[in-house]
Amino acid sequence: MFGKSFDIFMHVCVKGIFVSPNVVSLLLGSLVDSHCADVIVDKYGELCSAMREQSFSVYEFVMNRFMNRGEVEMGFGFHKALIEGGFGLDIITCNKILKAIWMQNDIGVADDYFNMVLRTGPKPNVVTFSTLIDAYCKERNLDKAFVLFDVMAGNGVAPDLIVYSILIDGLFKAGRLEDGHRLLLVALDKGIKLDVIGFSSAMDAYVKIGDLGRVSQIYKRMLNEGISPNVVSCSILIKGFCQNGRILEACGLFVQILKLGFEPSILTYSALIAGFFKSGNVRDGLYLYEDMIKKRCEPDTIVYSVLINGLCKQGLVGDALRFFFQAMNRGLSPNVFTLNTLLDSFCRLKCIVGVMKVYNLMGMLNIKADTVTYTILIKGAAQLGRVDEALLLFFQMLKKDIKPDVYNILHSD
């Protein structure tokens, strides 16, 4: 039956009669599902010629069909049969297949497909390599990513901005800061014009470990390379200044953002609000929050966490609760950090009712208590002389396979 349908289809194609891609998809899909891909191979040239004007890729459709059916080996066999048949495959289409396989969360199959293409052709290009390197970086398998980087060089394919950016970002996210910084300098020395995203990734990694000196160094190098800062890079630097108590410099950079015509982002506001609270300047922190609302910049969970944490540390638990319920009314779910902050504040106030309400709320919101949660509760119970309850909480913690922080329990003030 399929054979007759296919013969009719080919006859129509030879006559130059338009055939809908939907009809072609149904026919090719039926052939693949019936394990008759050899028919497609035999007529591959004519099929491609017939569908070229409609931008329909026979190869892409058939390969995706095999992959979606889980028939990997048959798909690879189809590819090899076309190569052996002398058909020139397009690497751009192969790159699409490679990415599709990876996006299906099967990096092992993606790697097998890549190696097959590397052996049989068509010749991989920089996009082929960057696609799989990106996949391995996202899987936190940097060793494999750098193996591919070496294979890339061995095949005469020069890495571009995208490849370097992926690897640099992967190294920084993995905490390999010196390796990331070294590769960044290598890329610059090779004349690669890294963009503001690459520099921002490097800056953010060093902000997280509090190395403001290196952050400033990377920021200056970015400017020397003729790359203009954007709101993200400026916000990261503001965060670094605030963490190091350099609030005046952070404010100056905030003003510079406005002068450049940028709209401050959630990151900008949350970093500077946190800086104000850390310096004890609650009034300016709250003023900045009001400015954020006026400019229709919707606060998120991070902003509310910063507000609640900052106010609690200043002993303003009532104001913190006001923002907590405001966030809830906006449909934002609190995170464990926010609830731990409230728990700690109520424990310090020896307000058992408040502690129980927050703890019960964690259960209602399906937020799992962590080591910090139990440390706060155990400390609070012990300070109230409720040793039995403290021990009960400790054993409850062990039962839930939560690793106790013995140092915090014994040495909390």
C-alpha cells in the first residue's frame, strides 16, 4: 500500500505538481514507522529536489522521526546510508538535529550523533562544537566540554566568541574562578571580542566570593576593550560595593545608570536596598523601594527577602511582617531564607506564638525546613529553658536526614 502511495507521490513530483508538506510528512512518517526508510534512501535525491522550494528538509524530518520514536540506531543507519549513497548532507541541518537530541535531555545520544558526523561527514563547524560544548557545560561536565574544545582545535575549527563565552561562564558557575579568568584573558589575547555578558559573568562570580578587587579589575578591562557597561554589569558592581560597605560608590554607580538612560533592574534595586539596610540606613532603603514601585518595577521574591531580612536585623519585625504579607498578597511565595529570618526574629523576641505560626506556614506552603531552620528552633527552645523540646527537635532533624550544624547549635548567641 505504501509502495503504491509513494509511486503516485513521486509521479506527481516529477510532473511538478505542488504537494503540501503536510502530505509529505504523513507519507514519510508512515514509511519510517513501517521500517521502510530504505525507500526514502533510494529516492532521496528526487525527494529533496521536489521539496526544495518549500524549504522542507527530508533529512531533518526523518531523523527527528527516528529520534522521537527512540530508534536511535535506525536513525544513525539512515544517516550513514545517505553518506554512502553519495548524498551531500548539510551541516546546518545536522546541527539542528544535534540540538534537538540534546534538548530531549539525552546528551549521551547527542554525543554519539556528533561522533558519527565527525567520522562520516559532513564536516562539523563551530556551531556543531559549540552546541555540544554548551550541553556539557549545562550538565556541569566541564572535563568533557574541554575535551571537545581540544577536538575542535584538532579539526581546524577556530573557537569563536560563543564557544569562549560558554566555557568561561561554565568555569565561573562551577566555582573554578582562576581557570575562568585565565581563559577570559586567553580569549582577549587571541583577539576575541568578548561581549558584556561574558564580562558580567566573570564579575558576578567574584562578587559571590567577595573579591571586589578582581571585580573592579575585570570591569576596567571591559571598559578598556571598548565595551560599554549595561544595567546588568553595573548592578553586579553595585552589589559588590554594597557587600563591602562602599555604599557611596554604589549610589554613585546607581546615578550613572540613570544618566546612561538605563532602567534599574530588580537586581539593581535589591542590591542597593540590601546595601542601605546593611549600613543601618533603613529610611533610604525603604525610599528606594518606593521609587521602585513608582517606576512600575514589580518587586520579586528576592526584593522582599532583602526587605524582610534587613528589617528583621534592625529589630523592625512588625514592618518586616507587613512586607511579608504584601508579598503573599502579590502571589509571591516566600522562600526558606525569608521564613528562617522571621523565625529567628520571633525566637529573639521569645515570641512562641510567632514562631509556631511561621513554622506551621512552612508546612502549609510545602517549604521544607533546612539545617538553619532547625538550628534556629533548637537555639530558641534552649534559650527558653525547654531542653526536652530542643532535644526532640534535634532527633526530628536526624529522622528527616537533615545534617545538623553542631557548631551553630552549640555556639549561637
